[in-house]
Amino acid sequence: MKKIAIIGAGATGLFLANFLKCGARVTVFEKSDRVGGRAASRANEVISFDHGAQFISVKNEHFENFLLKLIRQRNIAKWEGNFVSIDSINLITQNLRDKVRFVGVPSMESIFEFLSEGIDLRLHTYVGSAFRQNDKWVLGRDPNKNELMFDWFILAIPPVQASNLLPAELEWSNILNKLLMLPCISLMASTKPLRDLPWVGARITNSPLGWIAFNNTKPRRPSSSAVVAQSNYYWAKNNFDRVDSELEAVLVPEMRHILPLETDVIGYELKKWNYAVVEEPLGEKFLIDKKRCVAVAGDWCIGQNIEAAFESAKSLSDKILNEMI
């Protein structure tokens, strides 16, 4: 079987691994200590925060069918409740009836923990270089390590990181470096118990914040009141380098201003996402060089969410599997 290296164990990387494992030996390399990328969660026995991707929505039939399997296996469930849009200036609230929202259970991250089962996954493994030698891709700088030699090399990471790892002769750097990834800052706040909530998730306008959710209203979460407030992407871009105390001085009062009830905040913590969403997607589902057996994929190719990651991964995996027949 052909050997395929995938860089990145976020949504795109693990979708790719699951699609490709039927026809190749797949190894996924991830520099951090956990899977899921921006589908990240922090939890203990009493409280839980999904501080990255908030939910999954569905437009594509293939993606819907994929999710149905996860629903049957109790890995995801529908997030029920009232979703609204709130103008921060006048606090006018409008109901959102635009989509069905699904979440991982018991956390968003657990979706990708499940998808990583049975995959040759190398956590805590930073791949700093890759080069082509004798029709093989060699990861790292030692060409004598056969376990680091692969037939295909796929990058499922943000475009600027992919550009830095790809050989210059591919000439994809100009394309990838033009893609601007916007940051996001997540505020995780524990509060005293809140009851009779008028909404469970809110899209915020005219504010440093872009989204607020009561994480404990998601299925199979601890009952302790947990608020996730995420910044507006452009506000985050302009303020990303400020120290946490300065960011908290803006975001915490803004969160209190928007929350529907008088809220006693017990504690809070920030998480900065340097590469949250792409400003303008690439417009193609993936990049591939069939001659050199290298490809790049990600949600940023065609969108800004987990469904876009799925579509990019599915299209690329179909292409590669056809090439290997």
C-alpha cells in the first residue's frame, strides 16, 4: 500500500485520514498534544467549555450522511434552544431560525477524538521540513529514516504554515500567502447559576464580541453555568497583541452588558486563536500536484467552518484514491 503523511490533526486532517485509510497507510502528524484543532474544549467534572468551534451546521448531503453515522453512534447530538441575534448598541434581539446546529458529545473535541481512533497518530510531533528524494517525501532532515518516507505528502494546516513547509519549486507560496487568516479571542467565564434563559446562543453585532453561548445548554455537559464569548474577528485582528488583562477589561464588561440576566462572574480565562477563519477563501477545494504527489487542503479553501473542512477533505481524498488505482 502507498504511504501517506498528513500534517495536522484538526478537522481536515482527520477527515482525510478516515477517507484515505481504506486505500493507503496513513500517518497523521500533530505538533500539539491533542486532536481537533479549533474544535477544542476544556472540561473537568463540574464545568465544560467549547472554546473553539461552537457547533456544526449542514448544507451538503454527503456531510449530512456522515453526521448521521455519528448521531447513531452518539458522538454528536442536536443543540436545542433559542438562538438570537443581538445588536450591542440597543440590545434589540431577533430570533435566528436559519439552521439546525449539532455539537459533539460530551464536547466538540470528542468528535475528533473518535475520528482519530484506529489512525496512526503522532502527537507532540513537529515536522519542520520536507523534501522530495527518489520519488518519496522525506520528513525531517534525515533521509535514512525509512519510517519518515512517504509516497504522498498532504498538508491540512493554515495556509501560511503550509507555505513555510512546502518546497519552493511548487510555486504555491504566492497563492497561500495571499490568504489572510483572521484571529479570534475566546473568553471562558464561569458564573453563578442562571435559570430561565431567553436564549442559548447569540450572534452579536456592533460589538467587540461576535458570539456568546451558554455552553452548559449543550447536550451531555456538566450543569455548572459556563459562558463562552468569542470576539469579532476584526476586533481580534486589531487587538490580538494586547496583554490578557487589557483584553479582559474590554470583553468581560461587554459580555456582562449583553447577557440577558444579572450575572455574577466567578472566574474567567482567555484563549487566543491566531488562525481562526480565512477572510476570503481560496475558491478551490484543494491544491494538488499529481506529479510530485503533494496536496494542501483545509476549510479555508472554500469556507470557514467544519463542513468546509469536510468538503475539502472528501474531494481531495477522492482525487488521490483515484490516482492510486
